[in-house]
Amino acid sequence: MPALDTAIEYLKGVGPQRADVLKKELGVFTAGDLLFHFPFRYIDRTKFHNIRDIQTEGEQYQVKGILRRLETLGEGRAKRLVGTLRDESGSIELVWFQSIQWLERTLKVGKEYVVYGRASVFNSRFNIPHPETEEVTPDNIQSARTFDPVYPSTDKLTQKGLDAKGLRKILRGLLDALTPADLPETLPDPLLEVYRLTSRWEALQKIHFPENQRDLDAATRRLKFEELFFLQLRLLQIRRRRKDATKGFVFDKIGDYFNDFFYKKLPFELTGAQKRVLREIRTDLAVGQQMNRLIQGDVGSGKTVVALMTMLMALDNGYQSCLMAPTEILAQQHFANITELVGDLGVNVGFLSGSIKGKKRTAILEQLASGDMHIVIGTHALIEDWVAFQKLGLSIIDEQHRFGVEQRAALWKKGAGLPPHVLVMTATPIPRTLAMTLYGDLDVSVIDELPPGRKPITTMHKTEHHRLRVQGFMREEIAKGRQVYVVYPMIEETEKVDLLNLMSGYEALSRDFPPPEYQISIVHGKMKAADKEYEMQRFVKGETHIMVATTVIEVGVNVPNASVMVIENAERFGLSQLHQLRGRVGRGAEQSYCVLMSGYKLSADGRERLQTMVQTNDGFVIAEVDLRLRGPGNMEGTQQSGMLRFHIADLGRDGQILSAARDIAAKILEADPALVAPENARLRAHLEATGKEARVWSRIS
Ligand code: ADP
Ligand code: MG
């Protein structure tokens, strides 16, 4: 049995009890799992602060001193263990609220400790709550390593002696027991040489026990590269295979429908970006393979007309198309837009959703089945079994991240013999690094240019202090004939409070903007669909001046006359949400404004989010910041994506390594698609060895 497959309980220093917590707390079952449980930081044994210099709240400090006192204070929930650590410069209190019994037994007054933690202030004095502590013994001083690894740990692990020090011991034992043969190289030698990557054996030793910063950097780079490289290699391979295997309809004609629309109907000049994307699509459609393309384009970048023109290409080649949107409102808007755009060209466009019933529905279904209907626009009703097409050649999905994988796959099955071409559109910009991973097996087009004449939205950050002035500003805009959104946060966990907040905001507004001069609509998730629709329509028609709402308006509502977006408690929204909300204004010719209202006290992240919004309107820049602040796992549309769980790579930071890894992977596959050449034997072996865990996400579109 390969050494790395050894069950964790059989490792030196583990045993059944510790194995149990390792499995439960860390998901570590084998020696290999443990080896890939990487340190999250290292203690630099050469650098200590003087206790006297602990002067900044929230800052992390490493100090060394003698434990002078240790006692339990308080009762019940206030019960805590308090110690005093002293060095030549002064002393500081250490405080624990958890694992008190265990710590009382292990910490010894009079001994010297290395202590690491975040400084905090209590009763106007500094202390360190829940610090990491490690006794200074001849043993760990003699070893004189400069860098000691610290592993992610939990209370339960600590109680079983699996704190930083305990894990360090077990890992040391494990690494000593392994030989280079147990950790075979996975990358070809020439690649290691050209990119100056450390060997795998070396890297795995040094990631746990580096002797200096250089060791650590080299090991980190190698392991990040490996992780991102194999991911890209796999994704590109899937994409190549799919392209080879999945035949698609050939749409090589540009005919009357397309040309008549282009020359007679199109009310504006296409932007350069729109033209480029249409060319990319045209190429896709002509080659006889199924298209799988994602269009990313910020709110208002003009994706709809690109979708329509693609559908007209399908029609010119004798095929039907469908366009699916995540909500009824959005689907209806598309239907209205597209119907108007095609005018009298003789294109038969239909609408289908759950609310279309009886004879109306039967008529649409009949036309779809007979082929009389050319284009159908609707909600997820389109994927129901009872919807059948005569010749479906193209499926377009708007705001794709709101649909599940199965829903998208269901559209594939409705093709006429072959799967339809698939175009997915999203207005949630995804940073390049993330797109390469999340959609690594799709082709991505970007509409990175807004139609001309749009005035950038002016964004301001205001606090309660400015409320009167903000209201004055709203009055001015309303006096000019414009409309205003006021949006409140609504989060499931705090729903009750949020609803109260929204209602009291609405009441206050009703007092400050009284009828009959002012009319206010209100829309939130707890209202009946019909009431929501009624209130929405009043605002759309211009009968009301202010729309008070929760994020239900985030997707798709189009009221070009609305020029002000006020976002209350803006610090509670994520960046991508703020950006989507702001996109509701700036749709007409008028200068538009976004006012971010927040409290005075903001977290560092909260402040950066609001500042980013004030500084830029560029969705891609915003997405990059969002990725850095939140990490890839929390970004919209990525939640269920197991492929974003990395051991060491960080998409927010490792963009350069990722790009290099992807380019190299592409080159290798270009020369040797099946990886059969002798120099690629290691790559193939590694892909096969790790294939099982990867299969889960091999089909994501
Ligand atoms: P989104 O990408 O958010 O779906 P839309 O397709 O709804 O954007 O387009 C937003 C608005 O811009 C629409 O009113 C549309 O008619 C208009 N538009 C699209 N392309 C252009 C263009 N090239 N020039 C001028 N206006 C355009
Ligand atoms: Mg749109």
C-alpha cells in the first residue's frame, strides 16, 4: 500500500482517539490528507516584540516571556482564565474563555512561553485574548529552526494535544518516515527547469518545515503552480474533448432576417464590443460543433441585442431559438424589447411562463411543435417536459448563475437530434482568474464597452448626519421629473428586524414626502406577487416618485426615468449586490446618482467596499476587489462549486501563477492532446490518479 494511503490512526503519535478528532475536525483520514494540511502561518523564531510595544488594537504580536500568574475568574458565562506574561519591558494579560480546564492543567506559572495573538483593549488596557502559546524548552530552542509551522486547529484538537506543537510533531514524524519514492514528481523535468520549480518532494518538506523565507517562497510557488496547473489541464482537456465530440448544427447562412434587421431595424450603431462578440458567435456557429459560450457584460452593455441577432442567425438557417430568464418580470421585459426591435420583420416571437395557462398556452405549445413560432422567450417553464420544439437550434440563458446545472442541462435535451447551441449571459462580472476556473471549459466573450452617450453614475457615500441634505437632493431630482429608488437590506437571518427597518423607513419617507404631492411605491419579498406587480407597475408608469424596496428589484427592472438610487445600510451589502443595484439607474439620458447611506462606524472591509463603489463604475474592477475581500468561495454564482476548494492556491492573489499555468497547460495539450508522449507520462499518471475526485465538477455548463 502506498505510504500516503496509510490510515491516520497508524501514524506515529496519533492512535485511535486522536485519529477520531482529526477525521471529524479536519477531514483528515490518511497520511496523505495530513501532508496536505498545510500550515497557515509560520512563527519566525528570530523575531519577537517587546511587550511594552504592544500598542495597536487588532494588531498581531509575537512576544516571549515568563508566565507570572494564572487564575480563573468569574462565574458561568463570564468565567475566564487570566494569565500575566512578563518580559524585561513590561507585562500583559492573557485571557481565555474556552478550554479553561485543559489550559489550567498544561500552562505552568514560572515557565517561559512564546505567545502569539491579536491585541485587544479591555478597561483601557491591552490584553491578548485566546493567544497561541508554546512553552520554550531546550528542545525547541536547540532545533533553532527559524520558521515553525502553525496549523489550523480547533478547541477539540487542542484538547487532544493536537495544537500547533502536537501537529508539528506528527508531521515531522510522517515526513521523516517518507522517502522521495512516496512523493513522486508530477511535473515533467523540462517544465521544472524552465519555470524553476522546486521538486515535489522538496516542496512538501519545505512547506511544513522551511528553514528560511526563501525555502518557503519556493515551496509555496511550486505547490500553488501544481494545484492550478492540474486544474487547468483538466478543464482544457474537458473542453477539447467536448469540442471534438459534441457535434452541433451548422449555421453558415446570414440571411434575410438577420440582414433586414441589421439594415432596417437596428436603432443604433453596435458598439465595437458587441460587433466583436457577434463575430465570435458567428464563427462558433459555423464550424459544426456545439457552441458553449458565456457572454459577460456589465449591466446596460447591450447583451439583449446580441442575443436577438444570434437568434436571427438561427432563424436564417431554419432553426428555432429560446431565451430563458430567471424571473417573470425579466422575461416579460425581454419579450417586450425583442418584439419591439423586430417590428414587422415577420418573426414570430412568443412568451411562455407558469402564468400562461389554458388556451393561450396550448396555442404556444402547438406553434412551437409545428415550427411556426420562431423565438420563444420565457421563464424556467421552458424546460418543462411538456414543451417540445420542432427544431430547436439555440438556447440562450440570461443571468445564468441563477439557474442550476440541471436546469441548464434540460435545455440541451430539447435539441433537434443534436444539442442546441448554448449561449449564457451574465451581468455579474467575474474576475478573469475566476472565470478561467469556473468556466474553464466554456468560451468566454466579454462586452467591455458601454453604448456611447452614457453618463457615468455619480456615487456618494453619506451618513445619517447628511440625511436632510440627501432628502433635499431627492426633492430636487423629483422636481425635475425624475424618480428615486430607496433600497433596504433584507437578509434571512435578520429578516424580522430588517422588515421593521424597511417599514419605519417607509413611514418616515411618507412623512417627509407627503401625498398628494408625492407618491411612494413599496415592494418587498413578503408581499403577494400580485401586490408587488401592482406597485412595480405604478413606478414603471411614473405614477409614483419613490420606490421603497428590498433587493427584489435587483434583477432586471428597467425604469430609464429613475435617476437616483439611495441604498440604506449600504455597508451590509456585498460589492456585487451594490453594483447590481446601482445598475438600476443611469439607464436614461439623464445624469444619475447613487447615494450609499451607512453608519459612522465601519469595518475595514465595509469601508473598502463603499470606497470602491465611490471610485469606480467598472464592474470588473469591482469584481476583482470583491474576490480579494471575500475569497472565491463566497462570490455570487460560485457557492456550489467544489472546484474552488484549494489546498494552497488563492484565486484572489495568484492570478499570475494561474495565467502561466493555463498557458502552459494549453501549449502541452496543443502538442499532445491525449498526453501520450513519454515526456507527459507524469502528467497523465497524476490526472488518472486524481481523476475520481475531479469527476464531480467535470460537467458544469
Ligand atoms: P444588458 O446588457 O444589461 O442586458 P440591454 O441589452 O438591456 O443591456 O441594453 C441596455 C440599453 O442599451 C437598451 O435600452 C438597449 O436598447 C441599449 N443599447 C444596446 N446596445 C446599444 C448601442 N450599441 N448603442 C446604443 N444603445 C444601445
Ligand atoms: Mg439584460
